[in-house]
Amino acid sequence: MAEPSRGGVAVPFILVTLIWSSTWIVIRDQIGSVPASWSVCYRFLLAGVAMAAFARWRGIRLGIGRSGILYAALLGLAQFVLNFNFVYRAEHYLTSGVVAVVYAMLLIPNSILAFLIFRQPVGRAFIGGSVVAVAGIILMLLHEYHVATVSPDMVLLGAGFALAGLMSASAANVMQGMEIARRLPMVAVLAWAMLIGAGVDALFAFATVGPPQFDMRWGYVAGIGWLALAGSVVTFPLYFTLIQRMGAGRAAYTSVLIPVIAMLISTVVEGYRWSALAFAGALLAIAGMGIALRSKAA
């Protein structure tokens, strides 16, 4: 397969990196006043409607057949239900920057699943880099364990939620490598996936926390808008395009840069407290992912 042109991937890569770096702290502001499941529902309901409107404006048919709807439903369940419900809950207990760093490991399950499903090779350098990255994540979680304002078992619970979300996101990423994903218009698939996901989110929210709740505070409303439009409608088509052009492994280069920016934002906004342990962990995580990604790009 021919290498994608620089112009074809550079702009999507930069936009995805910068926008998703900001979404972690916005998610943090969504937590507390409204149950997480309802916030996730509102985000993807608005995103799905906007994506469908964009498809119609571009003349893209929303009819994708039964197999397409089934594929979109599975994608929506993995990405827009499981992944984000886990992420929002993880940020109840961990700072947004730490959750972003955990998500920097996305390349690892991406590559393992791609090997198991599509037989894409995994080299020794990738394995070594992944081990280094995981060691860095463990150091950062140990720091969080020692300084967190919540009980230590809640820190572990937050880490568990983050890892569960990571695996859900990885499943959705690898689904982009399926043949059906290349046959169907991505915008239409994402519109259906978001709308179906929002419907499942609503059912889950109603069953677990009761009727809809909303916060009319300007920051909450603006946050829903930013997460839905910039953080979802703009970025998911760009990111899934990167996956189809570059592969799930190379597209995950964004996962090295995003936590760096997210940690800087967390330091300024949330007052994240650095220590030698946290600093060493962040360096190991980023260096390890860099090694793993260079091996994938070779």
C-alpha cells in the first residue's frame, strides 16, 4: 500500500491532537452536577444530530443498509457508550492529565488486537517500548495513590475505569480496519453510531440514576457543545481517516502528544502536583510510547 502524503495526514493529525488535548479538562468540568451517563448521552446526541446534518449538507446518504447499521451499532457501543462512560467515571477519581496518560497506551491494545485479528506483525522494539511505557504509567498511578484526596481504593477504581475505557476505545479503533468500514461512508456510519450510542446511554442513565438531569450553568452547556462538536464531530472522522490511511498503530502517534499537552493543562487548571515519581513516570510513559511507535513506523 502506498504511503499517505504528508498533506493528507498532517492537518488531521494536528487538529486531532490539539482538540483532544483540551477535551480531558472539559470532561472534568462536566463531572459532579450531572450524572456522568447523562452527560455522555447529551454529548453524543448533539454530536449525532450535527453529524447527520453535516452528512445531508454534503449530500452523503444516511442509508447504509442492515449490515451498516449493525456495524454502526457495535461501533457506537464500543466508542460512544462503554469508552466514554468509563472515561467520565475515571475522572471522578483521577486528574484529567493522568487519565490522558493512561490513554497514551492506546497503541498497545490497538497493536495486539490488530495482530490477533489482522495478523499485523509486532516487533521486539514495540514490546520493549510498551513495557517502558507501562512502567511509567504505574509510577504515575503510584504518585496519584500517595497524594490523592480520595481514598487509595478509589484511585485504583479510577485506574480500573480508565483501563476499561482504553480497551473499549481500542476495540472501536481496530473495527476501522474491517472491510465494511472501507465500503461505507464514514460520516454516515459515525452519525448512526453516535445516535445509537446516545440512545443506549440514555437507557443506561435512566436505569441507573433516574430521569434526565441538566445543568444550565454556562460552563456546562458550553462544555457539552465543545465536546460534541469539536471533540466529536470534527475529530472522530479525522481520526478514523488517519486509521484507514496510516493504520491503527501509526494513527496512535497522537496518543504520545495528547497527554503531554493534557498534563500541562491539568497542572495549570487543576493544580496537578508533580513529584519526582510523577515526573519520572511521565518521562518513561512518553519515551516508551515513542520507542513503540518508531518501531511500528519502521
